[in-house]
Amino acid sequence: MTTHAPPAPTGGFIRRPAHRYDDPLARLWVACAEAIGFRIERSPAAYASTDGRGTLLIGTDDLFDPDDSLAQMIFHELCHALVEGETGEKREDWGLDNTRQGNPWREHACLRLQAYLAGSVGLRRFFAPTTDYRVTFWDGLPADPFTAPAEAGGRRERSCVAARIAAWRASGLRWAPLREALKASADLAALVPRSLRAETIPSLWTTADPPPAPHPAGHAPVAAYHADAGCADCAWGYISRGHRHCRHAPSIRLAPDAPACARYEPATELDCQTCGACCREAYHSVEIARREPLIKRHPDLVVDGGTHLKLRREGERCAALQGGKTACEPYACAIYADRPKTCREFTLGGGHCLDARRRVGLSL
């Protein structure tokens, strides 16, 4: 076998490189993090952490396993930022300890979000985590990552709720670079050859799948895991002037057989007793008209604000709301028969109802 060494310098001239080659995917995600407001610092003293002051500390390449990538590490940390919100960004390591003891639901929420966002562009397997959570949690996630067993609370399971709220944050303007980086990653994956000769183990690029088809309304990808459902039986669908629409994209007319998207939610599963969103943190005040029977029958629940009356609250809940202390315990209204007009006009499945559900993490 013939080897070729670089040619020796002649005439005393030594070529000095003017540029450095970078992994395009890594460069893409470093730029994404910077556009969102984070700095990336590589360090042999850390695997992945944050200093709480805007710096994401990512381990050097010698610390990585063959299936690790800088892009996946950055993406995972950005998902943590989304789950913890702006307050959490100011805490070292997002306020989590190194072993995640006592906070597994927060790590689970991060991984659910990671699966949802990566899956929207066909990269769920490609961007899989490489920590111990890969075996203990990630590999057991269903096709819909926001689904939990009924015995764990279903849609109300704590990590599912936190992940949905984070997914809504991800749709905001600040996080547009994240969405762009995911799309660009999928575009790059489509160009990379799936296999090469003499590979000892398959390339991580072989795990990239074609992105799912976009929904006709354009607000989300079509969800193969809802193959037997469609817009016709989704809580977010409605009929206006004889045409079907979606509240996520109301200007678009949909065909009667439009498929279900990743935000699909069966209208038949909406239930006030498993929700309670409008009576807790979704809204902060319920006004009472001065002639409401409630005022005389339940004076202890009435707060006089001078210019208006409102229902008393206990923390983020209406004081009349009962139950819901665990993810499986139903909610109930202690004054349902005497509830004020504001509550009576709040219809199940209406726009305000769905908005309330989204605010508390029960809907996307």
C-alpha cells in the first residue's frame, strides 16, 4: 500500500491554514443556541451542564461515545431550558442535581419534549439521548411522547403537563432558531448517504427518517400514531359557514377527511372532572355580578374589590374547586348549582376552554 505524505515546503515557504473545518451539524446547533441567547463552551470537566448565566458547558469530543454528537447535546440542553422556563435558566444545571434524584419528572418532561420536537422532522431516533435515561425511559416512550398510562394520570401526568407547556413555549418567537435548526438538520440528513462500505457499526445517520407530512392546515405534522382519527373528531376542529376549520389555523379550510395532526385531541375525551383548567391557574379571576345568588349563599367565597366582586382564590385555584390533588383524583365544584354566570357561560370544548387547557399543559 502506498502512502502519501504532504509535500515538503520549498523555498522556505510554509503554508499556514487560513480556515478550520467544522462539523456542519455542530456549527448549525452552536449558532442556534447563540441566536436563542446561550453561549456554548466545551470543557473536559463537564459532560453537559449550565452555569445559570447563559453558558452551556458541553464535554469535549474525547468524552463522547460513538453515538454522541454535539448537536444532540445542545438540543437536549435547550429542551431543558424550555421545560424550566426563564426562571430555570438562571439556576445552575437548571436547578437539578447531577443524579436527578427527586426530580425525575423534570428530566422525563425534557425527554418527552425532545422526542416530540425531533419527531416532527423525522429525527427522533437520530437525536435520542445517550445517557442512562435512554434505557430507563426514552426507549419506553410511545409514539405519542405526551402519553402516559391512565394509572399514572394520563394527560395529567406531571412530566406530560410540563412537556406540553414547554412545547408551547417552543412555538414562540425567541425559539424560532430552534425550529429552523431542526428543519435544517432534517434537510442535511436527507443528503447524507445512508451506508458506506466497510463500516464496522452503522452510522448514526442511518437512523434519520423522512420527515412526516405537514398537516393541510400547516400548524403541525400529520401524526401516524393517530391514523384512525382525523380533524372531524378533534376537539380543536369546528365548522364555520359550512366549512371545517382548526382553531390552530382558523383561516384554512379543511377537507372532511383531513388527517389528525400531532396536536390531535379527541373531542369525546374532554371532561371537566379530569381537567379543571378554567378553575385553576389558566385564569386568575372570576368576576361575580352583584345580583348573583352566590353572594348570599356563599359569602365566604366572595371578595369585594370595590368596583367589582370576584370569587376568592386559594393560591392558583378557585376556592370552590375541590379535588385534583393528584393526577388521578377528579375535580369537582363545591358551588356548582350556584356558580356565577361567568362560569355558566364557559362551555366545554369552546375556544376559551381549549385555551385554558393549553395554558395548564393538558392540550397543545
